[in-house]
Amino acid sequence: MNCKISFQERAKLGMEMLSKRSPVTLEEARAQVKLLKDWSTSNSKQGQHTIINESEKDIITVKI
């Protein structure tokens, strides 16, 4: 990818790419947002559990 293009050129290329995609209905957009929210929530919960589990291991091995 050419890193030395202007903002206007990048915007034009982005618009060209978007024009080639099929349109998205409101229902499809809502479904996509719901999927992303569910995915984000489940990932953040897993991350919290990992931190809690690691902290418990530190306490048990007296790494405080």
C-alpha cells in the first residue's frame, strides 16, 4: 500500500470501495450491532475472569 497518498486520495479510494459493496438494510445493520455488542460483552467478561484467576493464583503463591 502506498503510504504517501493525500487525505483526499484516500477518501476517494474509500468511496470507490464503498460504492462496490452491496447496500445494507437497517435490519442487517441492527443485527450486526447486536452481534458486536454480544461479542464485546463476552470477551470483556472472559478477560475479567482471566484477571481474577491470575490474581487468585498470585494470592495463593504469596506474590502480593
